[in-house]
Amino acid sequence: MSETTMCPVYEAKDYKSDQYVRWCPGCGDHAVVVTLQKAMAELGIPPHQIAVISGIGCSSRLPYYMNTYGFHTIHGRGAAIATGVKTANPDLSVWLASGDGDSLAIGGNHFIHAVRRNVNINAILFNNRIYGLTKGQYSPTSARGFVSKSSPYGTVEDPFIPAELTLGARGNFFARAIDVDMKTLQDCFVASARHKGFAVTEVLVNCVIFNDGTHKDRSQKDIRAERTITLRHGEKMIFGANQDKGIVLEGLKLRAVTIGQDGYTLDDVLVHDAHEKDSTMHLLLAMMGYMDDSMPIALGVIREVEAISYDEAVKAQIEEVQQKKPERKLHDLLLHGDVWEIK
């Protein structure tokens, strides 16, 4: 029997649990779990080698719907638990399912340090700009002036932009997708899993009950091609319904232009380099559409840079110490030095 025939082939259904999905009909979270199952089938990782960790919130119910190991933890602590799981079991493929409230409010400290440490975890950041599970309070990503149950006269604070926060914490991987664009979302998940280090995929999801249409200015089918650009490493930054628009650099700012007008040609359009270590361009790309509404927002893998991961470094350090000091094992440490008996 050849090696090829010996390798099992997985389908999306192999990663689907028998649990009833308890998200509201029409919620963008449905698209995320289905796409994740498809991505795992594409990757071919056996279900028993996957662990899905979550915090608290609508998105954090995801582990129940996966036929993998899973842990539904406590509010904001998903990143901390996932760090422990990956560090103790480096061969596992570890996924973190968390929302904008779970990761960026109560869990903000755990999130930024998991990013900084570069733990080899695939973080799915569901961003619906609202606290849905607790029935409609504004979140850290809600826009200034947003009216909600906890801000009846509008918020008086500016939101976090997940990409800015991730790159500010020295993140090496950041991708973004919309729930209705499942092809791009699947590509992001696959790239995330193949990346070594903390990989953040922000998913712009819709909450049909408490924040319906929050991303409609980018997600609606009739305007999506003009309001978004899907970046691909090594390819020109081109977008538009007719693929006639591009991104150019003028001074220290990015600008969207029409190819063939005002003297701009295809040669002027930037080529995406997701692997550039300097994050300056990645930040400019990630912030498009947030600081200037005339610009499209960037989707796809925006930054993907290799660096040593935390769990990899811990494993190497343990092996190095054990080689130098073989007696440094748990049993020996417990009996090492002064030992006394309490009666």
C-alpha cells in the first residue's frame, strides 16, 4: 500500500459535532463554524490532534460544534488557557474562538501578551461590534456615538481596531475576512494554521438581533467589490467590480486610484508583500477604510512573518536544561535538597 493511500482523507463533516447549533438564525457565526470545518478538512489535520478553546460570548460556543477536543473557559481567559494547552501539548493544533468583547475588553491583557509571546495559536476574533450574549451593550470595537443599551445617548469613546492592536503588540500574522465571503475566510484559516506563531484572523460578523447591518457598508454584495480589496502575497493590489482600481503609495499615504486615469498605470500599483518584517506597510493597509472612508478595507492575509514561537522556545529550553542536568525531572526535584517529613 502506498503512502498516499495510507493517509486518511477528511471531509468537513468529520469535524462537525452532533450538537444543535444554538446561534440565532442568520447570525454570521454560522458561516464561521462551517468555514472552519472546511478549512480543517483542507488541512487534513486529524480531529483528535485539534483543540478549540474559547472564552465567553456567542462566538465562544464554537467548541461545542466541533468534533475535536474543546474547552469552553471563562470570560476573557481563552488566550491564557490556549497558551497553556499549546505549551503543554505543542503537537496539538490549537484554535482560539473569541469575540471583540471577550478578547479586547476583559481579556485584553491576555490577548496582547499572547500576541507578543507569539504562541503558536490560531485566534479567530469574531467582531460584531456588540455584546450579543448579554443582550446588546456596546463593545470595545463599537464606533464613537454608537447607541446601545449601555450607551443610550451614544458612546463617547473611540474603538479599538483589532489590526492596529495586534500589530502594536508585535503580531506576526493578521488576516481579515467577512462572514459572507467564505472563500476568503477559508483561505485565511488555512494560512493561519500553516503559520508558526500567534495568528489572528478577524472576522467581520453580523449580529442580526442587536447590531444588524454593522458591516453592511462593506459586506453588501452590490458594493463589496468597490469597498473591499482582497490582498494576496506577491500580487498587485487591484480591486473594483471591473478590477480597474489599485492602491498606490504617495508620500507616506496610500491612495486608491483608477488604472488608466490621471496618468496612473498598472506599474504604479503596489505589490503585496505579506512577509516583510517591517510592519509599517501592513499597518497602513490594515487601517485602510477606517481612517479614510474613501479607501477600501483590506481583506485576506495582511501580515505573515515567520518568527520563533513561544511554545517552540519553551520546548527547546526544557530539552536543553534536561541534557545539561538529567536529574532535573519532577520526581528528582521533589526529592532534591532538604527534605523533611511533617507529622
